[in-house]
Amino acid sequence: MQGIIYVLALFVAGASIASDAARPNVLFLVVDDLRPKLNCYGETNMVTPNLDNLAINSVLFERAYVQQAVCSPSRTSFLTGRRPDTTRIFDLKTYFRRLAGNFTTLPQHFKNNGYITWSIGKIFHPGKAASGKDDNAYSWTYPAYHAPTESNRLEHVCRGSDGQLASNARCPVNLDDVKGQSLPDIQNTDMAITFLQNRSLDQQPFFLGLGYHKPHLPFKFPEEFLKLYPMSNIHMAPNPYYPPWLPPVAYAPWDELRGYHDIRLLNLSFPFQSIPNDYQLLLRQAYSSAASYTDHNVGRVLQALDQYGLANNTIITFHGDHGWQLGEHDIWTKMTNFDIATRIPMLVHVPGVTSKPSTPRGQTFPFYDALTSTKTANGVQSPCVTPMCSDEQGPSASYRTTDALVEAVDLYATLCELTGIEIPSTCPPDNLNIPLCTEGFSLVPVIRHVTKDKDDVISGKDFAWKTAAFSQYPRPSDVIQKDSDGPELKNIRIMGYTMKTATHRYTEWVAYDPVTFTHNMSHVYARELYDHTNDLEENLNIVDQVAFKGLVEELAQQLRGGWRKALPEGYWG
């Protein structure tokens, strides 16, 4: 209850500090390779009842973007509150503390301010990208936990069209047939529930990072989730072709997918032979099933949070680390600057602000089991019709949404402001030697604007926000090659800087030096421009059309101004 009082005070009176006892907990949910393919985002064929319910009790950000559409660079960015050009992380093998600076991470900042911090599953990218030990020495109170079955990621348990068990991209499984009779996301969920049960008896606030692996490749999930998506309901991508006038440097040849046994059996030529339509449908079915499997596990954790009396005092953020292309533009990966790769689902739940205050235990986050069409609240199971049972929630529900342009890098400052700990100042241009600062901005003004009257006035000014969101992606060459998707740092020669405005996406692919970490904006290899008022799927690159010459010049100048120039003039001081 104290946490709710504090958060309400923050919104009403602008409070900026609170005692440890009053500070709310944080549940930081991250999902790997999840694009906004959720029922609450308008994908009405998706069965995601638990995330839909979380969205009902949150602010749903319609236009949220990551800073690079691949795991480690994206995660490093939102966990440090700094952008890839500052972290110098563009691949999966580099650790930011060794290359850029000893930056204070988001969980480290909470740890330094009296929180118990713990990582379960995939928060930092595993391996060399996080020192080989999940940044344990700095970020976490306890060593990060990984499910024992994570080591079985590529085990040969997927039966393909040839009848053999192999490591396939499409991999529905019978749990009795896999080692440990479980999967990583199930075991990580179990551990998170145990953690919440133990924390329910402790007054010290916690920051729990819980990272889900699916729907990342391979699409491995309990086979019963397939029944949610009969093949008669699965359709091809609306634009499964290489777009006209797309420069080769902008294309990703999806080499990550090609390594799996079932894809190798297709004998596709590199880089342009398309996956046969029937197998495209099977992959799209598997991705949807894996997303519903993730929803199922998230629902279990949210139910535990509620049952153990923590829901009324826990801020929840939920977001993807980047999107994923399911055959759109004939691409099967992230690793591009297309909107479908950089845009993510993002939900922020603030108890008592985005949901009803002081909700009785078990009422805010009942568990919706799409597999059995039941709903469980306070231990009582009742019949339920998916996707959101018989409640008012579902595709027609009234979600609190915003189309403000927001970025994953903004989450750092947002959680600091919501919990009353020090909000890092804005980083100056040269900030490698500054441990604590941020290149993102708190989303609290946006949340206030959504949850209060639309005519809300902040700091004496009408509500204003960023005019653009920024992402980037590296390439080794402007010619498509095997490592185009994921070049190592030493091989990067081109950087694609992209900017999303309210109406357009503009990108320039420019020369990059991986030794000095500098770009040359005067050496432009290629450009892209998409009109999102008429071409939201980004099928037609109009950058060279004479009618848009003036707009291109305007957007090029805005892109060069960068994220600092995209802020409301004078708003941030």
C-alpha cells in the first residue's frame, strides 16, 4: 500500500524521492525476438490472453523502437541507457565495459540504491557480450540464474519432413522426449515464482529481470500450442518479395535461419531463393505458437505476483528486444532497419495509476490458460473462452494506448523516476568516462498524459514529446554476403542510421570505421525513404523520386541532428 501511495504522489505532486520501505518493486520482463504480434496490438488471430490482460492494466506503447535490431546491442543499450554509438556494441561478442566505459547499468543502479537485483533467463546477452557471467560482478545481488535445460537448445528432438530427429527451426516437442522433461522458459518461470514467494515475506524492494527465450529461433515449444493455430488460419506475409528499389545493403539474407536442419533440406540458393510457401506457413504457425507459449509462462509469473500479495506494489515493464521478420520482404530474421525489425511491443504497468488501486489478491492478474480455456483467480478455476474469456478484455477492450515515439533506451530513466531513485542526467556528447548518465528520457510524462485528462499540462507547457526515434544497423559491405546479417566489429564498414518520424522512415547507409568508432556522413552508400501514411509495410523506397527531393533534404538534416535535436525545444532544460 505504501508503494501505491508513493507512486500516486509522484504523478500528482511530482515527488522525486521515497524511503526504501515505500519504494515499489520492479518486474522487468524481456522477450527475445518478439515483434508486436499480440492480440492487444491488433493481431486478432493471436492467442495471448495473459499479455492482453497485462495491457489492460498498463499503458500500451504503439510506436516503441529499439536502437539496434539484434540481441546484444539492443540489450546493452536499454540496460545502460545509452545508444549503440556510445556503447560501441554492434555484434554478439563484445563486452561494453572492455570497449567503451564502466557504465552503471539499470540493475546496478537499483542495486546501489538498496534493491535486491536478480536476473533469471536472458537479460544480458549470454557469453562474451556480458563478460561470460551476465555482468554479475556489477549488476546483480545474486549470480544470474539460467535454466539447466538452456544447454539443450540445439538438441536433436525435432522431427522433420524426412522423419529424422534433428535440430530444426520449426520444433514443436513432446516434453517427455526432451532432456529434463522441460524447457528453459518453463524452468526460468518456475524459479521466478519461487523468488516471488520468498520476497513476499521481505520488506526490501526487488528488481527482478526475467528474460524469455521464445519466440527466438529455434521455434521450440510444447507441441500442444500448435492447436491454437490451425493451418487454415495461417497466411503468408502480405509482402513476401524483395522490395523495388531496395539497396542491397538494406537486405538481410537470414543466414541465422539457414543453419537449421529443416531449412538445409530445402536446398535454397544464397541469398535470394525463397522458402517454399508451404514451409513458410509452417514457420509462421510455429512462431505464433511460440509466442503463445511465452504468453502462457508470463501469465504464470503474473499470477504468482498477484497471489503472493506483490501486484499492488510492483511496477511491471514488458518489451521485446527487437522485432522479427516472418517472410516480409523475403526476410526471416531481425538484423535490418525495417520497421518490422526495430518496432517492439512495450507495456508499462504502474499499480494504482494504470490499474485500479488496492485490487484484492488474485484479481489483477488471474491466469488465463488458453490450452484448456480456463481462468484461474484466487485458486478457483472457471470456464473461459479464449482469447480473453468472457471478461470485457480482448480485441475490443479499451486499452490505454499512446502513439508517442518512444525508445527502449528510455526505460532506464522511466524506472528510476517511477521508483524515486536518482534519475541519471542527460549524457553529454563525450561521456565514455561518466559512469551514470543516460541518452534516453523518462516516459513518465507520456504515462501521465495517457492516464490523466488528454488536456493535461506539464510544467506549464502543452504536452510535447520526441519528434523521432533512432536505430542503426551495421554491414560489412554494400554487397550481400554471408556475414551481412551479423558482422563482427572488426569487419564493419558501413552503418545504416535510421530515423522514424510520425509519418516517415528515413535511412542513410554511410561509411564506418570500426577502429576509431566514427562514421562519415559525407560518404553515403545508399538511402531509403518510406511514407508510413501510405506504405506502412515499407514496400516502396521512394528516396529517389523527384517529388520527394525537398523532404529527403529535410529528413537528412534531421537525421544528422540526431536524437538530441529530436527533443522538444527547451522542454528538458
